[in-house]
Amino acid sequence: MTEFESIVIGKSSIPSLILTVVLLVAIPVAFFFFWRRTYKPQTNIGYLIAGALGFIVSARVLELGVHDLCVLADHPVSRFINGNTAAFVLYGITVAGVFEECGRHIVLKHILKKNRTRENAAFYGIGHGGVEILAVVLPTMITYLVIAVLFSSGNTEQALSTLKITGGNAAAALPSVQAAAAFNYAAMAMNVIERLFAMVLHIGLTVIVFYGVCKEKKGCLPLAIVLHMLTDTFPVLYQRGVLPLWAVEIWAAFWAAAVGWIAVQLYKKEKDPPQTGI
């Protein structure tokens, strides 16, 4: 497979990938220890765990199940979505916003009825954003690191054999190998900064939904859904090759700041939330 034989692993690929893996692990760990140490009396580990499980169920089980049906399966609807950029973007941001924010709402309203403190709302968001890093982003970076190490030896055939890349799956595997080879410190910075923005967004959106649950403000859930959809618009356009990565990062920074600001205002208002028993 000549495409793989011409791939050269950059000098900074392996060290930048190692540092990326370390930093990605450090982000949720740092958020957890800081929040838990600062607000231990007001926080409960159950909210952190619920946030992690809420993400897995809403985003990795239900949402991906809909993707399999509407995007990956071959039928008229999937062909229309995949063949039309506007439809693909609208579908992608709507499904992400509805599933994740409704998932937060259901868990916070119907399952977590005790210890409804504003600190626990943020704790839930840390669990949600943290498990996204550990279960979705980190495995990809580890895979890139393994690829870079194997191909750096110069034995392409051995690398392909170890990674079980054959003629049948070569086309699908090539982009990952190319990404690993081209990875550098700039890519590391992009990935780490993006995850920091995502953590702020997940915490902020959780606080917004939590405020709506505690204060019975019906507008908070739709607000969170719309904010989530707006945040995801540029990343989905990037997937379609419409926008450059730098535009996505600027967009993410703007919405992280906007969501963070809204959440802080609601967080300040939520001083004495009602405590409801099961």
C-alpha cells in the first residue's frame, strides 16, 4: 500500500501526542479535585457520577443510535442528510442539543432529587465533560500515539500488520495514520484548548438546566438546547469541509464565554435552592 509507505512521522508527533494524552487526563482530574476540595460540604460524588453516566447514555448510546439509523444506514433519508450540507448541519446540531440537554434535564429533575446545591450542578457538568474527554477524545489521541510509534520504526509492513490494516480497511485507516504523522504542538494546543472550552460549556449548560429545574423556569431547557446547537454549528460545518479549524476555535471560545456568563448569573441567583427528598 504505497499511500502508507510515503508517510513520514514528524519529529514532534510522538512527544506532542504524549503531552496531549497527559494534559487530557489532567483536565478532568484538575477540575474534579479543585471543585471537590473547594466545595466538599456542598458537593456529592453522586452528581459527578450521574453527569458521567448521563453523557454516556444520552450522547453515546441514544444519540449514536439515532446516527446509525439516520446517517449510517442506507435509505432515502440518510442519503438526503449526507448529500445536503444544510440538512447535515441542522440534523447534527439538533440531535446533539436535544439529546444531551434533555438528558441533563431528566437526570436533574427526576433522578437527582436530593442535595440540590448549585455546587453539585457544576459537579454534574464536570462529570459530563470529564467523561467525554476520557471516553471519546483520549482514546483517539492514544490511538494516534500508537500509530506514530509504530510507523516511526520505519517498518511499514510491520506497523500495518500490528494495526491490522489490510486492503479492505486501508482507505478508512489512512486519515488516522496521516493525522498521527502530522500531529504537532499546534495540534496539541488546539485539542487541549478545545477541551477546556468544552468543560466550561458543559458546566455552564448544566447550571442553566439545573436552575430551570429548581426554579421551575420552563425556558431554561430550550435555552440550553439552542445554546448547545449554536455552539456545535461551526464544528459540524468544519466536518463538512466548509470552515477552517481556526474559525471553529474562535466560535467555541465565543460561546464558551457566552454560556459561562449566563451560567454565572444564574449560579449567583441560586443561593438557596429547594431541597426535595425522594
